[in-house]
Amino acid sequence: MDYRNLIFRVEAKIQLKNGDWLPEIDFDNASTTPVFTSVMDKINDFMHIYGSVDGGQSQRARNTMHLFEEARTIVLNFVKGDKNKDIVIFLKNTTEAINKLSYRLLEHGRKDVVLTTEMEHYSNNLPWRGKYTIDYIMVDNQGRLSLEDLEAKLSKYNGAVKLVTVCGVSNITGYINPIHRIAEIAHKYKAQIHVDGAQYIPHLPVDMKPPDSPQHIDYFTFSAHKMYAPFGSGALIGPKALFEKGIPEYAGDRTAKYISFDSVIWELPPLKEEAGTPNVIGVIALTEAIKTLTELGMENVQKYEGELLQYAIQKLRQIQDLHLYIDSSTSSIGIIPFNLKGVPHDILSRILANEAGIVTRNGEIDATIYVNKLLTTYPDATQNYIGGITPSSPGLVRISFALYNTKDEIDILVDLLHKISKDKKLYVEKYKTSSTV
């Protein structure tokens, strides 16, 4: 199947530094994906009936409310949550969802321990700080999580671990964490598990498993903008029982049934957790993206993107002085981090953008601890910064695929990297002070 025709304006052209107009090659899908054409069509259709949620008895308001509430069921089915015990809370993105969870789980403060990992994005690290005792599960020099260290730390804290919070997929290496095995280990020690699914849900089938399963995922968070619906929506899925207790960290419109001068009767969750007017447009976009992905079949998406990954790895390994920070023997999605000896990561990313319209991401990419550990496996990467070539700190270049990318686009990337590798000094001198397209 040609997945490219599913993407809105996929062949739109940009002007390169030399004046040529070419279709942009977007290899930064781990940051944000483009939008499905089906999502754009749905939004345009929906605007004819758009109304206020909880806005009265008009037909438009009732239609809007129905679609908004129906979206919870669509999301829950997509992740195989439990309709009797789990709820879906709509928020702006994964970051906001994790922050909400960090507040709503809070009971005993620093007496409770949260285990996270050395591979986490800032958004699954910073929200837990200052509230809990934090400890980090180690990763090896290939970027793989140590299950042995996970179990050792759970045993060490002897029942004090409240939550194990891990990314489903690394945003740097694409490494797929064995989330169900992690869940088994966490539950063995009476801890719950949260999975940051931002990089997981656009590429792999999600199964939270039944609540009575040792492999059950207690909490799952994700963002719509990484799954072809960039309209500012995200979700937190978890047990309704947690959110029935306590008060929300944000309060206001829609969170209370009744207030007086000295008392509040709170709404039931999920309303209690969604203060203010919700992003209806974002939720409608998300549900349409889910419908499109469901029709495609996530197994088919995973298979196609896996083929792209293997094709790219095979081609990239033939480039002189290019170092890939991935372990081909482990399961991963279509993310490849790399460095080219003698060319700093920011300059390399700039060259790719200016010479061929190839969009990449570079630097530490919101995962400083993890990237610095990976860089120790390739000391030459840090040597690029000695001698004043660039003021940037050490980092890497990341490419990340989505279902609309092609082998032809990979060939263009590989051909250009070959050229850069053969004439590094010329390219570095040309681009060390220039800006991107």
C-alpha cells in the first residue's frame, strides 16, 4: 500500500539554499508527524457542527458533547484498556499527562519512591522530581535497559516503590522496552507501572492487558502530535479509582458540581481532571487519526517501518566514518542516531537541511543523561568540539521514520552522507556559520 497518499500535502516543495525547489524529506517524525489527510477532512467537516462542550441543549452542543465523550471509548479500545476500570483523561500532550499523574499519585511525598530510567525524555524525568524519592534504572553502553537492575532496586526499597515509570520506546535509539516484562517485575514487588507511550503508540500495537494480568500496564500516556494529529491533544489512561480520590491540581470550570463559600462538591473523573474548556478540535483529530491507523493495522505499520529501518541501517553502515548508536540485535522502531567523525552534529544537520531538504534533529534531544552515556561508546564524537569548530555541546544527529517515508528518501540521505564523508573540510567550512533553510 502507498502510505504517502494518506499524508496532507506530502509532496509540498521547499526552496533549498541553492535556489532549487524540492519536496522536503521529513526524517524528524519522533518530534512531530505531519497530519493525515483524513484528519484534515474530519476537522473541516466537524467545523460545520462545532459547538461548546457542556454548552446547553442545542443540537450543535449535543453533537459536540457526544463526539467528545465517544472519543474516550475510541482511545480506550485502541490501547486495549479496561472499560470498567480505566478512564481516559484528555490533556494537551504527554508532558501534561505525566505531570498530572505525578500530582495525583502523591500521598506520602518523599517516603514514596519512583523508579525511572537513564534513558528517559525530560518529560518522564522532571515531573517526578521534588515530590518523590527518585532512583534510576541503569542502561548499558548500547542503550538497553537493565532488567536486573530494575529488580535489584525494587528489592532494595522493600515495598516503598510506588511507581516504575518508563518510556515504551526511546526517543533517541528507538529501543523498544519490554514493557509487559517490566510490568511483571514491578507488580511482583507491589509497585505500579506507567508507560510513556509518546514514541510507542504511532508505531506499535498497544495492549494495556487486563487489570488482573501480571503484565497489566497501570498508566499509559501519549500525544496526538506524534501520531498524525498535531492539534494539541494528548491522553492519560489509568484506573478511575485513583482519580476519584483527592482533588485535582488544576480546578475551575467543569471540575465541580457545586460550590459554596466554604465547600466544593467535585465532579466525578474524568471531568474533575479536565479543568476549563477542553480542546475538542484536538480530540476529534486524535480519534480520526486512530481510526485511520486502525484501518491500516498497526501490525502492518510496524512491518513496513521495520523494513525501512533495516534498509537504512544496511546503507548507512557503508558510509566511512559514520557511527550508528544502535544495537541491531535488539528490537527497535525506525529511529537511528549517528555521528560523522570530523563533522559536528549541528553542522551535519544543517548540511542535510540546506543541501537536500532533509529534516533531522540534533543535539541531546531532551535526553541528556542517555545521550551522554551513548557518546562514551564513540569518543571521537566529542573531539568534533575541540578547536572551536562549533560552540555547541556534544550530541548526535537523529533520523526517525514514519509510515509515509520511503526507501528513495533514504537513498537521497545516504548519497549525501557519502559526499559529506569524502569532503568533510569543504562542507564544514561552508556551513559552520550558516543557518538552515
